Amino acid sequence: MKHQEGFFKGGRDARIYYQCWLPKGEPKAVLLIAHGLSEHSGRYMNVVNHFVPLGCAVYGIDHLGHGKSDGTRVYVERFADYTDTLNRYVDMVRNWQPERPIFLVGHSMGGLISALYLLDHQAEFTGAVLSGPAVKMADKISPAVAFVGKVLATVIPKFGVMGLEAEGVSRDPAVVQAYVNDPLVYTGKITARLGIESLKAVQRITAEAGTITLPILILQGSADKLIDPDGAHMLYATVSSIDKTIKIYDGFYHEVFNEPEHEQVLRDVETWLEAHLGS
């Protein structure tokens, strides 16, 4: 396995970190990972260690304001800054791996970024795998709270409004401890602007997900404490893909790739990928 890393100019001309893991010989497929909120691309080693020996190349970026990339932590002027940056990286990967089938793999907020990107760019991919996609806002957000959020996003856009509970990441205590101790994981509160921009992105997905027609696999833990599992069901029901699959993992928490039974999840993804590679 060969590891490469570097930086490129992303949205708003920010310096964006990327890395990739390459198999020996020519890869049979490319997995392009869009990570979740507050984390970074280096937290997907279970995916890397499973798929690179199978002949797949795995690519990932640290989103703007995440990991090793530039930007105020978990802050964005507009949600399109994420998708614009992803678009530049997809073009780079396509140049590095011409004519290879590319599968977009988005987790959590990365699932939201990926779904939004697919609305305009699905023809660039052979398929998509979305894990715990953050495509539904919590029902408990009242109109009053939403109004205050909009005000804060305008007046004090970098004000921290909500944090993530690390214990909800995985049922594996070692994963939770590594998450807490990881210097590249941001453990502060999500900014008001990002919250409102994410809400706008969710609203667009809700309205337009029916335009998505490419093969799609949706993975969701039934006991997810960080995002509403109903979002996965909503997305599955809404996309127009004839070739669509949803897998609900009973009792699993948010990061299905990092649960104690992650090998089961990875085998399920492997089976799905192989079916879409014609082998």
C-alpha cells in the first residue's frame, strides 16, 4: 500500500489537505471519501485497510475548516464552499485515475455534502455509498430556536451553538477514546453559520433528491444518537434510483465503519461494489 498526501487550493482559495492510499498495480476502482462533521479523512483506516488490499484506491480530503485544512474550525460562509472544494478534488482524482470507476463515499455531514453534490454531478460517478447521512434536521428544533439560529448566523456567525457527544460515535470505547484524544478532531461547538447553511442544504436535498438516479447504497445504524436515522429512510424513499439499497444495522451507533462489527459493514459494501464493477 502506498500513501500520498498534499494540498490544493479549494473553495475561497483555502489550502485544502488531501491524501490517498494506493494498491499495488492499477486500481480496479476508486473510493472517494467525504468525512463527517468535526473529524478528518484520516479516521477511515478501517475502510482503507479493507479495500486497498482488494485493489481499490482510496482518496480523501479534509473539508474546509477541518483536520489539516485551512479555515475557521467547523465554520463555512456557505455550504457550497464544501461542494465547490469537492468538485475541484474530483477533477484532480479523475485526472490521476482516468476512466476508473469512482464511487463517492460520504459519511454524516459528508453524506449531506455528497448528496448535495450528486444533485449536480452524479454522472461523474459509478455509484455512491452514504453512511449515516445527515439529511434530516432534528424534529425537536422549534421555530423559535431556528429563528435565533438565523439571527446568530447573521450577527455572530462564528458563535458556537451546539456540540457533538463523543460517546455517540461508536459503541467501541477505544474508538471513542481515540476520537477524544485525536488532535485533528474538533471537540468545540458547531458555529451558527454552519448550522444554518446545513439546514439550507437539507432543505434542498428534501426538495430535489428525486433527481438522483445513480446506483446508491445507504448505511444506517438504528441506534444512531448523533443524527436522525429517519433521514436515511427518507433519502432511500426519495431518490429515483432503480438500483438502490438501504442497510439498517440493528443497535449500531453513528459510525458504522468504526463499530465493533465494522467488518460486517465493510463486507456488505464490498459485495455491493463488486456487483457494480461487474465482477
